[in-house]
Amino acid sequence: MSSESSSSRIPEAVLARAPKVLLHDHLDGGLRPGTVAELAEQTGYQALPATDPVALGRWFRDAADSGSLVSYLETFAHTCGVMQTEEALVRVAAEAVEDLAADGVVYAEVRYAPELFVERGLSLDAVVEAVQAGFEEGERRVAAAGGRIRVGTLLCAMRQHARALEIAGLAVRYRDAGVVGFDIAGPEDGFPPTRNLDAFEFLRTNNAHFTIHAGEAFGLASIWEAIQHCGAERLGHGVRIVDDIKTDSDGTVHLGRLAAYVRDRRIPLEICPTSNVQTGAARSIGEHPIGLLARLRFRVTVNTDNRLMSGCSMTSEFAALAEAFGFGLADLEWFTINAMKSAFLDFDQRLDIINTVIKPGYAALR
Ligand SMILES: O=c1[nH]cnc2c1ncn2[C@H]1C[C@H](O)[C@@H](CO)O1
Ligand SMILES: [Zn+2]
């Protein structure tokens, strides 16, 4: 990594101010605990495990800290449970934008699965329009407070349901209204990405962008299918690519064909360190494959995944990685530029954010 890397600690205030780009953040994984409690009260959702915001925040973190993706995902019943009205969706989306801006995020792609918010009769279109209204409201509030953030939306289909083609159609219909791409999420083991080939073919035919959660709870076969059969432009997590990298006792590194392909083609890895520790995809932050992958110059990006379930922010993920691997500001800028280059935003706009926000932002911190 960069020659500027050092183990000297970067002050938290500097990390907080550093411009950040977030490509992998779930709307239903990022609610404020107090908002979950208030929405439960307002919408008559009665299954919350706690109502005190502090206790509730702790419950989400502890329950998600399960060592398995499937149990981790069970916690989303409670956030989705309170997100079944337009008002709730607008509020959650607006607050997400405010929280990300406060965390120093200048560009974010926030994702969610519209099919999870139709339990009380909302149509898929109504869900998308409410969330977009919330994002726009959040952007207005941030701008009014003198901040700056741009948010794009990714629509997810759930792998265990059979609605991917329908959701891909929704993503394409709302492409000029803030939706910048598509993803599949949910349990990976037993639900390979090729189950949704029709959706990916539809998206490619329409020149639309998509990423796929792959290489988190299942290994190389999932990554290979996502890239070579489905045509994913980015990998959600993708950390299991290390299974295709061997290191000799003398330190020589050998990349298998798939790992070499991912690196050669500069396929972005949306890495979410704390989430990976919680689901068992990595043993600890210190042993997380991001250290090796960054050293080998894969196109690594740093992400939160679920700020509520992981009790994290971009600032705390940067801090944990800087502490564990000695990353310096130059490395954090590299992750940020990697992410901005990999965004599903028009090229000229990506370039503009890199040149007018990210580079000057890091220069000002030195
Ligand atoms: O890390 C993840 N892997 C797979 N699915 C996930 C992850 N984090 C959240 N999800 C699921 C739960 C949400 O309800 C859904 C859409 O945001 O995506
Ligand atoms: Zn995710």
C-alpha cells in the first residue's frame, strides 16, 4: 500500500471530516434505533424486542453478531416491520441521508428491496417514490445546513423470492428518477445468482448497472457465477476471492484464474469489514482479507453494509482499518477514489466529485 501508510493514529475528527464514498449500505439496515421505536409505536408494530432506543440499538448489534448470515438477516424483520407506510419510508430515507452526510459521506448508493415494504398494501411504485422523496428531502436538509451529499439508489431483489425480473424492470423504469442500479441480496448459500439470469439479461439489454452480493456466505462458485454468467459489474463483499489466492511460506503470492480475472478487470469489491466479522465471513478485523486484497491492489472499497446491525459508520470502519492495518490518509483516499470510480453514476459526474470534492478534501487534511 501507500508509502504514506503508518501506524501513527489518525485523529477521529480527521477521519470524520475526510470525504467518503459509500457504495454498499442497506436502507433497512441503517435506521436510528429511536426511529425504529417511534415508528413501531406510530404504525402499531408490536414485535419489537425492546422499546428503549439504547437497549434496542444494543439488541440489533448483539442479535446480528451471530456468526451466520441467515441469523444476521433475521434482525431485518423488525426494521422492515416498521417501514410499511409511505410516511415511514420518507422519514427513514431522509434520516439516512442526514446521518451519512454527518459521517462525511459525499456520495452514497443506498439499497433496499421494495418487495419487503408491501405488507400493508403499498405498491412497488409507491415504495420507490416514497424512498426517493425521502432521499431528496434528506439532500435538501443537508444542503440547507451547509453540507454536501449526493445519493443514488440501488433496488435489490431478494434471492429467496422469485421477483428479480419484476424488480429489475422497476429499476429500469425509475432510472431517470434516482435509481442507479440493481442488486440481489438475502441468503447466499442455496440461492446462486444464476437463479436470476433473466433479470440480469434484461438489465444488460437495457444498458443498466448491477452489482451482486457474492462471496460472503458462499465461496468462489458464487463469485464466478456472478461475474461470468450474470455479468455483475461489482461484487457485494466478494471477500471469499481470497480462497483463490495462495501465499507460499516465503511470501510469494499466487493468484488463481478467477482472482486474477477480478483484479485484471478491476472488478470493484464492496467490502464491509464489521458486517463480515458478524456473519462469520472474516474472523476479526485484524484477520480480514482486506489487508491482503489492498496490498495486491484489487479494486477495494470500504462500506458499512448495515449501520444499525453493525453499530458502525464509515468513520468507524476507516478507524478500525487504520488501526488494524496501519492505513494512512493516502490509503483512505485511495479507497475513496476506488469507490467513486466504481459508482453507478455518469462518468462525468464521478470525475467531477473526484476532482472537486475528494482530492481537495484529502489535500486539506494533510
Ligand atoms: O450482507 C448482506 N448479505 C445479504 N443480504 C443482506 C446483507 N445485508 C442486508 N441484506 C438483506 C437484508 C435486507 O432486508 C435486504 C435489502 O436491503 O438485504
Ligand atoms: Zn449487503
